[in-house]
Amino acid sequence: MSGSITHSNNSTNLADILERVLDKGIVIAGDIKIQLADIDLLNIKIRLLVASVDKAMEMGINWWQQDPYLSTQAKGTELEKENTELKQRLERLEARIGVEPPPAQE
């Protein structure tokens, strides 16, 4: 026998690992608790989920759809709500001071 070294051909590259993790999802959980004389000074619960958007939706996780910083649809809804509130406020102010509102535009 010679002193040669054999290598495994079954190596998995990073792209395969990432694809598998995103497809299945992975949860990392941990708790940190600092106590002094049986008194909790600090209690931190860490929960991390790494998954694809499709997998998250499949699990019922879709918080980013309602976040105005991440979704243009949520941002539009937020702007429409703010616009309606401002129009109502302006109408009340105009009614108070006796100014006729301009005719509605179509």
C-alpha cells in the first residue's frame, strides 16, 4: 500500500446547504437569564427562523406584508389612511372658521 491520501467525492457545497436550509427551514432558539440572589436581572429569549419566503408563508408567517417599511401595499394603505384623516381634519377646521371647501374634483 502506498502512503497516498484519498478524499471524499461526496462533498456538499455552500449553495446546496443554503438551498436545503431555505427549503426546509431552520430554527435556532436560546435563552439568556442573569440572576442575582434568585432575582431575575435580565431575561432574554432569542428565536431565529431562517427559511425561504415560500416556506414561511406555508408556515403562516407573513408579518412583512403588513410592515409599511417592507411592503409597498402596506405603505399605500398607510398613506391612504393618513390622507383620509388629513382631509377630515381639514374639513373640520374649514367648517370651524366658516370657509367653504372647494368643489370636489373628479
